Amino acid sequence: MARHKISSAALLIGAAMSVASAVSAETFRWAGTTDPQTMDPHAVNAAPVLSFLNNVYEGLVRRNGEMAVEPSLATSWEPLPEGAGWRFMLREGVTFHDGAEFNADDVLFSYERAVSETSDVKSWFASVTAVEKVDDYTVDFKTSSPNPLFPGSIANFMILDSGWAEANDATAPARESENFATRNANGTGPFRLTARDPGVETRLAPNDGWWDSLDSNVTEAVWTPIGNAATGLAALLSGEIDFISPIPLQDVEQVEGRDGFKVLSGLETRVIMLGFGHDHDTLKYSDETTDKNPFQDPRVRLSVAQAVDVATIDRVIMRGASEPASQLLPEGLSGWSEAHPDRPAFDADAAKAMLEEAGYPDGFSFGLMCPNDRYINDEALCRAVASMLAKIGVTAKVNAMPVRGYWDELRADNFDMYLLGWSPGTFDAEHPIRFLAHTPGERLGTWNFGGYSNARIDELLEPIQSEVDPAARQAMIDEVAGILQDEVAYVPLYTQPLIWAMKDSVDVVQRPDNFFLLRWVSVN
């Protein structure tokens, strides 16, 4: 299996752009480990949901196969005078799947819904102060300061029909409950939802009235979540499904060696990392009685980083397919800090000495929360980390669970340390700073589960978002990267691989954000 580096020029990571012309009508069956939690595009800000719903809903802009921003429900956009925000000119003649006309009222409604109390995507609009309708097909997004990244930052902001939502009592997202939008959808996208059985099967069909051309011959798409990797691979090799992602890394050679099948591999723009309960005054899952949380001491966090052998994890668990990470985004993306390229070196002796200096010569025990169906080999990774920490006298009790309940546990502070994977939606360093490093608030730091806080990072976020001089902007990003490394706010481990397997009659586009879009699927 070939290894790939992320290219900042075009973000071409093993992208397979050879989409064949439509030659016949086909049913396409695809599978993965994680079922989207909801059909509501504002309820859960997670890749499995956003990837799936990009087939059904659309935003003002979208990203193409090379990750460049291009028009979607907006045909063009331009900055407002004096950096006051952005004006979007909307596409006319677009209809929702139920035939309702799309216009500016739907954009305003969707914005208000996306920033409502129960929304999980409020952070996308942290810099927005107001959204104003200029006319039926022109909308202004006012921002608190110039924000050159804003159009690309809302590529996953999906538009709902206001009338449909109001008629079905779905005017607000239901993140911790259900409403009509949880199992039903009415977008403008290339495919429409025809059936939804959560955890079992979801069916889509082409939107014959779509405003754009469909580079696909798929007449029905059937999604099936398959949590067991061996079961999923068997379903592919037996012909029950046409595509699955991911497959076990140890099975790549087997699939590549079978007639009629192929594997697309590369690097995802996702860093796998360990997070800490910075704002927890005590450990929640320790066997010892203590009134302290050792992870509040940066020396203890550094000892964790030194004790984890990322090279061995790559070789044994990731089969040589990952790349070590030193920052909250992968090398090659915009804003990656060349001034801080290195992660702490693996050194168990230094880790032990650091623990002793911090006052824990005999170590301690704690709980490590981990999903078991979200990232490649996620539970195996957590158990390997626990084994490595045991060698320095620290006992990690692994609690692995399906991702469906995992985020709720993290939001409820039910962890001492946890596993997280992060792919920056803007493909820029600003994104993880906004979501992971800023002090948690209503719209900022919304995935900063551990409550990490640094006043200087908070101060730098807005100028990083607004600065147009590349050198000045990078200097600020470098400062943030240095603070995060010095304080060991997180322990970045590696960039996750992309492993897609399919029949060789299937052509797809492999985007580096691991989004799977049916409009580029062709079955020959």
C-alpha cells in the first residue's frame, strides 16, 4: 500500500478522479462502520453526518474533488466594503426535493436554526454578527472583523426549506432527542432520501430536478452500517455490497490481490490525538483516593507524550499507513507551523523522571475514554496507549464504546483522558484553534471537551481569522502552535490513513476529508 503526503497546493491525497461516464442505470450499495446519527444537518457536527448529508442537502458553497471552494446555492460572493462581511448572490430556479422554491428566506431561516441553542454547528458562525436579506436572491453575512476564510468555512452549512421545517415542527435541531428532521430530509442536493431505518439501512434516489449535472449512473443508493470489520469485508468480497470504508489495514493486500476488487488509499486530513480533562479538579476513574487531577500539571501531560511510541503504533497497529503528527492539523495544510515540526520524542525513562518530578513517582490510575467504531483501529490504539503508559507506572483503564454514545459522554465530562480525531473543515490551522484550543463558550471551543484555556490563544484567534498578510498571520499561528506544544494541551499522535475498498467496476472520487459523494460514483 502506497504512502502519501498531504499537498497544500491542491490537497490531492490519492484522489481517484477517473469518474466514468454514465453507461447504464445501477443500484449502488455501500457500507461503513458508523451510521450517521441524524438526518438533521444542524444537529451533529460530525464527519459521518456531514459527509452523508452532503448528498442530500447543499450549502451556499461546496468543495470539489481537489477541495477547492466552488459555487453551489450561491453563484458568486464578494466581500462587503471595509471588511464588514460577505455578500452571497443566490442561484435562481432551484427547488427543494418537495418542489418548494429556494430563496433568501431559506438561507436566513437556516442560519437562525444553525445558531440556535440546540445546534451543534454554532462555531461555524462565531464571527457573524448579523445575516440580512438584500433581496430574494442576495444575502449579506455581517462579521465582527474581516474574515477572508469565511466562504470556505461554511461549505458544510446546509440549507433547509423554511416552510417544510415549520410545517413539520422541525424549526430547531434536535441534538439530544428527535424531531421530524431526524429521520426525514428535504434538501436541494443531487440525491433525495427515500427510506431511513437508523442503524439498519438508508436509501437514496437521484434528484431528477437537480440544478447541476450528475456525473453518476446510480439510480438507487443503499447505505448499510456494518460495525464488524470482518463482516464488512466479507460482504464486499461476496458481492453483497459494492464499496466499503474503511477495511482492516491487514486486509489491504488480500483485497488488492483479488480479481474484481481494488483499494484506494491515502492520508485523511485527520489528526488522531489524546485529550485531557484540564478543568477537572479530580480524576473521575482513579482507583486511588485523591483530591488532585495529575493531568492539570503539564509535566504529567508531557510524560504521556513521551511514553507513547508513535512509531510502534504506526508499524504494528496502522501497518505503516499513518504519519506522525506534531500539531492539531496535518503537515501540508495551510498554517501548519514549520517552526514547530517535532512531537516529543519517545523516551520512557524521561517520562518516568518527569512523573517523579511532578510528584507521582509511583504513578496513578485513570480512565481513558475511547470509541470503538469511529476511527481506524481506535480501540486497539487506546489499548496500546494503555500498555505503553503502564510501563511508566500509569494505569489507564480503557472504556471503549460505540460513537453513538461517545460524544454524549465527553460532553458530560465522563472522562479523565480521551481519544479524538480532528479534520479541519477549512483546511487551515484556524479551524482547530477555533474548535479545540479556544476557551469553551457558546460558539467557540465547542469541541474543547477538556476545557483547556489560554488567554493568549483566545486573544490571537480573531486576528488570525482576519489578517490578510500571510507572514504576519503565520507568525501568530506559529505562536499558538508553540503554546499548545509547550503546555501539551493535547498529544497529537498521527494522521489517519484513508482506506477505501470496492469492486473494480466502481469509480469514485476520494476526497482527503473522507467525505463520500454519490454524485461522483459510477458503476460500469
